[in-house]
Amino acid sequence: MALAKTRSVALVGVEGFVVDVEASITSGVPGLHLVGLPDAALNEARDRVRAAIFNSGESWPNRHVTISLFPASLPKKGSAFDLAIAVSLLAAAETFDPRACTKMVILGELGLDGRVRAVPGVLPAVLAAANAGYRTVVVPRSNVAEAELVPDVEVIAASSLHGLLCRLRGQAPPPEPEDAETARLTPVSEGAAIRSRDLRGDLDLTDVRGQAEARRALEISAAGGHHLFFYGPPGCGKTMLAERLPTLLPPLDREAALEVTAIHSVAGTLPPGKPLISRPPFCAPHHTATRAAMVGSGQGRLLQPGAASLAHHGILFLDEAPEFNAGVLDALRQPLEEGEVMIARAGAATRFPARFTLVLAANPCPCAAAKSVDCTCTPAVRHKYLARISGPLLDRIDLKLELHPATRAELRYDLQTAERSEVVAERVLQARERAAKRLAGTPWRTNAEIPGPQLRRRFLPSAEAMSCLDRALQTGELSARGLDRVLRTAWTCADLAGRDTPSADDLSSAFALWTGRRC
């Protein structure tokens, strides 16, 4: 009996688990038997591995071969196990010393010609291997830059099965030309099939004419991580403003960048040539997106992140928000409060990080007339249209603002006086530094993340400044959740103004932004 073992990684959400890939060659009916709860793609590894071994100039053991993926109770998915299966099988056939692959973690899909193709989820897989104590990983050449983001790990680039076998035998690998096919990842799942835009360098806040109040709301949102709702007629700049919000945000720190990159790696949406996402992501799903596309999808433990997780540490923009299904919008209430998405399936529950800034945009009525005189909608129709966005969801939005079309004077002269994104971004960075100094020693980084009880216990403004909010609480204009939202926004206004504590004007402005009208 011949036996050999190597290792690979199974992903459950964005969490990786090291899997033992064992190969046993025994007497019996010739054939390859794969056990350990493989999915359909992994079951097809039998044919891919067989063809790859033959086309790499190796002999196929014409005996009974069993490949076991341990732990057997953990479902495995995808084609990233192909290379580990082939290596363990050839080690069991004693084509090289089986000890050479024992301490390796191997990832990669095999083409029929023996080439190693790129796979999604390499970053979280290598992180899991490093956390489990393994210091040598084999990944496809196209995934090397992503794998090298993990420190203290030796990354071996594999272009082909033949080249890797030469290395395991202590031979110099043959020169192998780059193949563009190796850089192609598997198609993303429904949860990642959203309209996602990269941050373009040509976007700037000066592109938007007028809308001084909306610009101020964007600055407050960027400084404190506050959710935002713009509503107004078509052409007033709602989408342009939302798309320029990322230009005001500071770059991600190393920890946040790795979190974001890991999520996009699992979803297969990493930008080509950019192994590390260092800028806050901007995700804008179409209004026909399903609930699964928004918060995640899949069966059992084979789950994929949705738009809410792809926008982690960035912006989730829902244009034409009333056109979204009500269930899709309400599914965002949990991540807005907790900063994560919990997806429960039969026998499994998976957590996806989802701490994003939500930006909603809506027309005032379904006819979307550019001029109010052209609108044919009755007040009841207008009310019913905006009521598609539920009250509990609106209660979680910190900033609400009605936009009006820019005037003729603004369209002509605003370009000369409007501030550039880099100027506003500098103020945002200073405000975030003030908040970080105040929140030092806590797990929170921005004002929007402070829990309500801690906010009222440790960061409550003076009684004189709170008088406006006390009246609103007494009359029922302000809810308990709304009070927390207003206090967080007031602290951001104070940070932008360089004050140590919110003033009455800060609280009044914050209350006006929460209600959408003046206090």
C-alpha cells in the first residue's frame, strides 16, 4: 500500500480551514475515488487531474486510488484542490519523495495540459495556512502577488504541474512561457454579480455645480462614516455627488485593506494587477438586485459575499432606492447596526464583514419629471413611492437632504469657487484624526461606529447644547435611535470645526440633517 499526504485550504465565507489531502493507492478495481464532501466542481477534478498528469509526462497508477479530504464533515467547493490532489497522488505513486510535500499548502486549478490556473480566495486561504502554522504555500503564478501580502510565508509560484514536480524532485524547473489563460479567474457568483465601479482619477467634487448643502453633507458623511440619503428631481446631481464621495475618503490602513482584499478575493472581483485594494471600494448594485445579491448567497456552507460585504470599509450606493424590492432594502438593517452579515443555512452559519457607508438616492415620484410643473403624480402617489423605503431603514440614515436643480448662476460661476476633492479630503482627514484621538483605546475608529449606550454615557454634550434635542424628544419628532444618530453627526460637525465638544449649533445642524428640515 502507498500513502502520501499534502494540504490545501477550504473556504467557508471569508474564513479558511486547512484540509489534509491524502492519497492511497491499493489493490482493487482501477479508478480514482474522491471522498470528503466535494461539490460538483471538485468531483470533476478526477478528469482534470488525470489529463494533467498524462500531459505532464507522468504515469497514471492503474490501480485503485482513493483521495480523502479531511475533515470529511467540512464541505469543499471549487477547483483549487486540483493541484494538491495531483501532487499527493504522484507522491503516493512514489514518483518523488512523499516527505517533500508534507508541510506544504497547495492551491491551484489544473488545465488539461498540466498548466496551473488562477483561483479565487487565495489571500484568505494563505492567511488561514499561516495562522495554522504552515510557512510554505504553492499558488498559481497569477496569484503570487496576492499571496505575498501575508508576511512570514514562503510563496512558491507554480505555472505547471511539471514545473512543480521538478522542484519537488530537487531539479531545476524548465522555462515556461506565461500563458494569459492562467490569469483568468472563475466567474463570480450571484452575490458578486453587481455593478461595481473603480475609483477613477478623473472624478472630482468640482464637477458638481451648485449644491453647497449637499457638498457639506458629503463632507460630514466622509468625516464620520455617516449614512446619507439624497432625494430630488432627475438631473440635480444625486448620482454625481455619490460617485465622488470616495474621493473624500482617506486610504485604507493595512488591516482594513487586507480585510477588503480578502472579501474581493473570495468573490473573484479583485482588479487585475492590483493584489491589494488600498482605496475604499464603491459598489453600486442595480435596482433589480435580489436579496441574495445584496447580502450573500449560496447553499450550506458554500456561501459567497454580496454587495454589502463587497462595500466593506467603503460605499454602498443604491441609486433609485424606491425601485429596489422592499425585502432587499430591509435586509440591510442588520449590517447597518452590527457591521456584519450573518447568513444561516441548514447546519451552517457564516459571517461576512459589512461595515459600509450607505448612500441612497431617490426621485420624489415615479414619473421622475425633471420639472415640477411637468409632474402628473398626486400627493398620495408621491407619498406611496417614497414610502417604499421603510421607516426603520430611514431611521438608520444619519443625513437626509432634498436637492433642487442648480440655478443659472450656479451653473455659470460655481466652477470658479467650488472646492476640489483634495481640499475637502484634507479637512476630512483632520476630522478623522481628531475622532481617532478621542476614541483611542476603544475598538471604534469613526463617530458612526460608537454604540448608543457608550455615546450617551461617555460622549454626551452639555445640557444647554442638548435643549433643541430635548424638545424634539418630548414632542416625538426624535426617536431614541434618532437621538444616537444626531449625537454622532454632531460630534463629526464639531471635529470638522476643530471643537472639543459639540455646540448647540452642531446639534441643531445635525438634527436638521437627520430630519431633512431645519430645527
